[in-house]
Amino acid sequence: MKLSRSRSKSSGSKLVLMGTALAALALASCRSDMHVQPRYNPLDPSAFFDDGRSARPEVPGTVARGQLRVDEHLYRGKVGGKEAETFPFPVTRAVLERGRNRFNIFCTPCHGYAGDGRGMIVQRGFPPPPSYHIDRLRQAPPGHFYSVITNGFGAMYSHAARIAPEDRWA
């Protein structure tokens, strides 16, 4: 009988010891050492570098990940510095359907479904955009529309952050 009591005492003390160790580890991990450390905020002055800046300038030629866009035709809408007269890829039925979808989402609020410049925004009192049916725009090359979608024009803001480059051509 004494033997079983000593075993239960030792297993109970092991549990207490393990619980204490676990609690100590848990409490030690609650410290925020990474938040409390010597560091510079962006654009703070620094005595470490000769130029007195804490933020280092980018190395010349640095390109942000996913931003290397070497195809001037596809990503700038230009060929030889002029607005592209052609599309950078074949125009298929799928491309046309994608274009209709993008037009209905992004363009119709201002330009209307018919492209006549009488969208919902205009009906609510905003100035009308130009109709796509005027001669100037009927004769404009595809690169012109790509440029306007990318950079904006007049009262129209840039849609570059909203519409992918491939969809701007669609």
C-alpha cells in the first residue's frame, strides 16, 4: 500500500512540475520583444550613414516584384513611342466577351451601355463623357483607349489599379 501511495505522490508532483514549467513558458512568450527594439522609423535621420538617412535608396534598375513589364505594346499601349494601331494579341470571341464584361462593370456608369455618354452618373448630374460614336473616337487607334483607361483623361480618373493590362485591351 505504501508503494502505490509513493507512486501517486511522485506522478502528482511530476504533473505539478510540468504544469509550472508550461505556465512559465507561456508567460515568457507573452513578451513583445519585437515591438520594443531600437529601430528607425521611415525617413528618420540617422548618424549611422554618411548621408544622414536611415532609409537606403533603391539600387538603380530595381524593379518591384511582379512589375517587370518589358512589352511596350501590351503594358504601355505604344509601338515605337506612338499609340498602338493594333492589339498585342489576337482578338477572339473570348476576348470580346471579356471586354463586354469589363465595359459593363467599369465603363457603363459614365458612358452608358450604348457608349453614348449617357450613363447613370450623367443622369445624376455629373458632366457627360464623350460619346464613343463621334468621329474623333471612331478613328482613334486601340492604343489611345488603352492609354485613357490606364492614365485617365479629362474628368476620367485612371483605372490602372482596377483593370488588369490584358483587360484594358479587351
